[in-house]
Amino acid sequence: MSVIQALILGIVQGLTEFMPISSSAHLVIMPWAFGWKDPGLAFDLALHLGTLVALIWFFSTDWVRLARAGIASIVELKINDADRRLAWLLVIGSIPGGIAGALGEGKIEELFHEPSAPHRQEAMIGMAVIIALLGAALFVVERVARHLRTLDRVSLKDAAVIGLAQGLAIVPGVSRSGSTITAGLALGLRREAAARFSFLLAAPIIAGAGLKSLADVYGDLRSGAMAQAELTVFAVGFAAAVVSGYLCIKFLLRFLQRNSTDIFVYYRWCLAAAVIILALVRG
């Protein structure tokens, strides 16, 4: 993989991680569509580590406040304000995604990241169908649910449901932000509140995946499976994901204050159609 390819994939990761259009699907589709060598799951997870830095950077004041509130709730054995509640709701909501990642990562790598093996036609078409179906779910939720509740109205049940939705994001095409924002909207949250809770909830899962990526890279370096020169490619992709991810969060939170998610629905449908056509043409 060239530095330019790493740069492009890093930018794509930063943009698609937070928009409800599936970053994992794009990281599969881009190399497949342009005939690039698949960068592998370790590189994908390194890009996710970049978006984690973007999350920590953008929400730095929130994280400091929530960390203090969480620690105070443990020391005092009290959950008696909004920040303490939110801190524990994020912990609870992260559990399903962590379990799904631990159990499903191997199967996903087998389907979409097997070294030197082309993606199977049925896997690509299946992913395209998932992309389209989640777009349809988001389309329906936008029109049926009442988007009235703010972030401080998120309940334990809401956190559990959104957490379960995040667990589905292990499958390329579902989208972590897409599934959690859709679930939040279905529960009656305002668009900006659903997106903010989705972004905060993503941090622990991305952190776990990113730390595993670092361990994998370190192990490959020690064993000689990865050359030192490859670290440059990882660094370029990581930096691109950080910058593009930060800008995307900033844009999306403002965008959803005044606009619906329909543009992402239509994008998902167009992307799904393009992947199906290309997969059928290639046979």
C-alpha cells in the first residue's frame, strides 16, 4: 500500500466513521473497487485509533467532566446528577459492542480481510444489501419517531437499546454511528442528541479495538511479519483519520441541528446499488 492510498483511506475513515454510512464498509469497498491490495484488519483498526483521538480531542472537556463525575459516583456511592448518570449509561451501553467485537472479529476478518484473497461476490452483495437496509431503517425512523428528547433524558433502557444497536456494527455495512443514531432517533431523541450520545458511546469500543491493533502491530514488528517501513503508512493513515474525523464531528453536530439524515439515506442506497452492480459485472 502506498502513502497516497493510506492518506485517502485515512480521510475516508475519518469522514465515514461518524457519518451514518459505515466506515468498515468503505474500507472494504475502496481497495476492492480500485484494485488496491487489501490493507488488512490491523490497518483498519489503526485508522479507528485515529478516529478515537479525534473523539477525545473534540469532546475533551466532556470527557474530563464525565471522568470526574464517574469517579465521584464511585467514591460517594451516589448517582445524583446528569453527568454521573451519563457516565454510567455510557459504560452500560458499551458492553454489547465489546462482546460483539470479541466474538465476531475473526469471522469478519475471514470474510473481508483474508490476505491475498479476493472478496467473494456473495459477501460484497450481502454487505450492499445491509447498507441499503439500514438506510431504509433510518428513512422510516426519520418519518415515524418524534425527535423531542434531549441528551439529559436518556434512560437506562435507552442506553441498553443503543448499546445493542452498536453491537451490530461489527458487520461491515451496518455502521456504528448509523445503527446507534437510528436507534436513538427511534427512541425519540433529537438528531443532535442522538449523534452526540452515539459519538460518546463509540469511544470505549474504538479504544479497545485500537489498543488491540497496537498490540498486533507490535507483535508483527517483533516477529518480522511487518517491516519498519510500513509504520510510515500506518502513521499517514492515522494522522489523516484524526484530522478528517475531528472536522466531520464538528460538521455533523451542526448539520443535524437543522437538517434530517435523509442525505445519508440516499447516499447509502446509491452506494449499495453501485456495489451490487460492480460485483455482478466482475462476476
